[in-house]
Amino acid sequence: MHRQAIFLDKDGTLIQDVPYNVNPEWIRFTHKAAEGLRLLHQAGYPLIVITNQAGVARGYFPETALVAVEQCLQDLFAAIDVPLAGFYYCPHDPEGVVSPYAIKCDCRKPQPGLLKQAANIQQISLPRSWFIGDILHDVEAGRAAGCRTILIDNGNETEWQLSPRRLPHHIVSNLWEAARVIIALDRRIVPPGELTSINGCSGNRK
């Protein structure tokens, strides 16, 4: 039987939004992200990052730079005793300047390709899963893949071009609130205990 999962946008949702950043020193959790991740992990959900990385296609950094980004995320998750189950990225942008990345693809959000790829590899049931993001492109990708969606309304969505395919199932203020909504609706049980907030990548490496 395929399992449920939580898919997470990276920039602005999981970590602070620093445009086209690949410097691990600047990678830090957003407000209440650590608490939300702990809740979701304790409830038994695998956590998978889905992210557009158009900086590769635009020539801002090489694709190899994303290795350090993924490692930093692994370190941040490990520091709060939460495993990161997957890191999937799209390096493409049809307006890019670096061949062969400057192409139209099905993995760049709002297309659902990365979600489908992750689900296929990890045996995830998309209709039973959730996608959490901070812009409507994330919502559209999640809906197109068949997921339930949560929009974190933190100010990063500025255009608000709403349509049925871009309408989030729920809107919250941060990842901790998203976790509480998901757990309540899925009727998951979280063990009692105090949750602490840990932020920042530097100093958390083993």
C-alpha cells in the first residue's frame, strides 16, 4: 500500500527566502518551521522537499552547488531529530541562458512532474498526501498532482491570480499551523512533549 507524505516547497516555506542562494551559511528555517517539522515527523509522515532551482538555467550557480544545499537541509533536519526523506529539484527555466537547462519541462512548478517523480520513486499516494507552499504556483502543482494543498500566506505571493486549479485547500501563517491542520484532518496522533525551535545551519554539522 502506498503511503502518505508531506511535500514541502523550499524557499519561503521551509527556509528563509534568499533569492538564488546556495550558500549554506544563509540557509535558515522560517519562523515555526522546526516546530512544524517535528510535529509532522512525530505523526509519522515522511517529509520531501520539492523545489524550483532556476538559478542553474540562468547561470547564477552550477547544478553541483545544490549538493551543498541538500546537505545543509539534511543537517538542519538532523539537528531537530527529523529525517529528510527526499530532495527533488528542477534546474530548468525556458528563459534561462545555460544549455541544456534552458528548456520547457514538466518538472518546473506549477507543473506536477517533480511530485509525480517523487511519488513514483518513494511509493507515495498523491491523493492522500499534502503539498505545502508559499505561492500559488505551489498550490497549482500540488492540485495538478492530486495532492491536498496548504498555502502559507507569508507575503511571498503578490499576484494572487486565483482560479480553481490554484485555490488552496487551506491557508495558514506558518509551517507549524500547517502541521496542526494536517494532523487534525488526518486524525494522526502526536506523542506529548515540549517542542523546541532550532534555526540556522552553521554549527549543526556533524
